[in-house]
Amino acid sequence: MKPKKDKIAFSGGCYWCLEAVFQSLRGVDSVEQGFIAPDAEPNEFSEAVIVHYNPARIALKTLIEIHLHTHKSTVNHSMRSKYRSAVYVFSNRYLPEVNEILKELQIQFDEKLITKAYLFNAFEPSEAMFKNYYYTNPHKPFCLNYINPKLQLLIQKFKGTVNLEQLDASSL
């Protein structure tokens, strides 16, 4: 029997960071980076990723929790239109579940979460030269300064979910 696959999408920061975080997890099969617009705002695209995962290996709640901890999910800053803090579902039936998870995870944060759940509307992939950015360029300044700290947090807080075979923790 073929394992069940599912997908969820996230925005909240640079898609290079998002892609690296989710590519580093056990149970994640693939990550598409690009720009996503929610159904509520069909012309408002943000940098984002679509995460294809196996729910038998990693829970939706864990993916959302990791997302909240690896970007500024409580900060409304000047770049929020480009980096909307969001979880995108591909079916209306998942909106109540995602909203409940966000409510449950609020306890882990001192400030109010600004992350919203949206119904997915549209996706525009990023250019090929930007895909798999971290694993192609791990020693570039952006990776060292912005992505490595997120991956270090991932290893410290979510060690059981990290694919350490793929992620060279010694270089972090």
C-alpha cells in the first residue's frame, strides 16, 4: 500500500529560509518555493513554500509549530506584505483544524501570534536558480547569517524531526 501524502503551504519569511527548514525534516518529501496568494486576497502574493509530506511520519501540528518558531510569527513589520505570516490549506475542511492548532500553540509565545490560516488560491514558482538554495550554497553569507540560526533552532527544539543525514549539523 502506498503511503498517504498531503500538502500544506507556509509563508512568513524568505522562501530560501522556509525551504531549508522544511527540506531538513523527516517526513517531508519535497518543498516547492515561490509565491502564494490566498483566496481572500487573490492578487497579494507572498514568498512561500508548499510542503509535500507524509502525515504518518510528521504531523501537521508539528509542521505548523516548526513554522511558528522559525520565523517572526508574532511581529508585524514593514515587510509583512512580502512575507505574510500564514498557513495555507488546499481545502476548506482543513481551516478549522489549522485555526485550532494555531490557538493551541499560542501558549508557547509571550506575544500574540499574527499568523493566519488561509485557503490557498494561486502559486507562482520561483526561478530555477533560487531553488534548493541552502543545500546548493550553504557557505554563502545569507545562509550563514539567516538560515543557519533557524536550522540550529530546529536541531535544538525539534531534534527528533530533523533529517540529520541530510543536514550537516557540524557545519552549523
